[in-house]
Amino acid sequence: MGAVAGTAVTVSLAGCSSTGADHASYWSESRQLDIDYDSVLADARDTGYTVDEPYYVGTKDARGIHPDGFADFDDRFGPAYRVFGFTFFPAEYVFVEFWLTDETPTVTLIDDRGFDEFPVESIPPEAWLFDRLTLAFGISETTARDYVADLREQVAEGTSTPSIEVDAPVSFPRVYEAIETERTDASGSDTGGDGWYKETSYQDGTRYATVDIIVQSAEIRYEDGDRTYTIKLDRLGGFYVTIRLPVGEEIPEDEFRQVFRDMFDDVGLPTEVVGHLRFEYAGSIW
């Protein structure tokens, strides 16, 4: 057994307190590490910690899509990643968002300058919209033109977010191949423990497209009486830590940092990171 984990750790913490029950909390900032996610979780289980997975940004509902046979993303993000959506930017403030988290994909025009109604002058060129719809979906030219006409009509009638539902399969590998071909640079976000990764592509320094990917995350938990210490970790190495304890109770900082150092040591994470984390405290959630 590790320095922290004891027999009580093997008891699942799920349901040990009712949802919404009042409690005090410590929580850290999020950080990013270079890790072997599967190895960390295996060490946690071997040590006796409760490992609760998979999470997809706070839920176990695996929404979005997982394209079959897309080896590039399987290698980068693991076997259970989900594509939540992608966005194209025809202008600095205007973008077209393809969102894949519901049963039927949605396509929405957005002008992020905050107008009450989407400006007519912000509508992307008809040919540009047509190209993006036929790239993303297995639809005919006639159907694509009907969708474009629907979006333009919504703008003309006055709406803040013109949107359509497209009842057709999404060809994400084809979309991503086009993004890779047309971009000149790209950057990726930190995931911070919850597993939300946004890749932004640029054309000559101008934002061109984004892709939202969700990777699996897990909670590694240790229960010490009425205190619960948790490491929240995602497959790309994002993490943060929390402590849940009775209302108004506090713990000396040296004490809870040592608990997390021991947990990090047990699961193969670098213990020196704990000393650099900034913590917040709330004596109650109400």
C-alpha cells in the first residue's frame, strides 16, 4: 500500500454524500503534465485508491462523435476521444459553428460582437457556406443550397443566432484533412484536468478554424474519515486537485499538501508540483 492509501480507500465514494449536500472545499489551479495516463490509473488502482472513470468534462455521457479508423486522432487522443464540434472563421468576428453533441448536428452563424440580431452584412458568401456544408456532410448540392437559403432567410427575418439542423452524417476526417491542407500554423489549448482540448488553426496569422476534442478524464480519490482528497486527471495530462470536508472545517496547509504529495508519489506523478499549486478555500457551498 502507498503512503496514504489504506483499506478504507477501496470503498467507493460514490453516493457517500447526497448531491448538493453542503460542504467545505479546497481546490487548486489547473496544471498540465507530461504523463502516461493509463499507467497513472493502473498505479492508483494497485495502491488502493478509488478510480472513477471515464468522465467527459464533468459527465459520463459520451456525447459528440468518434470517427472510426481515424488513426491520427486515435494516436493523439486515445481510443475514446470525442469530437464535440468544429468552427470556420470567414471573417475576424464571424464564425460558423458545427456542433455535434446532440443527436442531430447543428450549424450556427455567430457574430461575436454581441448584436441583438445577426447583421445581414455578416452573412458569409453563399458559395463559401455551400462549400463548408458539402465538405462536412454527405448531402447533395441541392440540399446544401436549401440549407444555405434557410440560414440567409433567418438572418433576413431577424434573429440573433441563425441555426439549422442537418440530418446527415458528418465526415470529420475529410473536414480535418481540409483544415490541415489550408492552414499555415496551429496551436492547442491546455486541458486542465477535464479533458477539453481546442485546436486552433491559422492562415498566415489569422484564425481560420477550431476543433473541439474531448478526451477521457478520471477522478483518483482517497477518503480520510469525512475528508475526500481527489486528483482530477485527463488523458492529455491536465489536472487539478480538490478536498471535500465538513462545513467550516479547515486543514493546515502543510498537512493537506503532504497528503497530495503522498498521493502523487503513489501514482507516479511528480511530487514537486504539489508545492507550487495555488489553493482556494470555501467554508460552505451555500
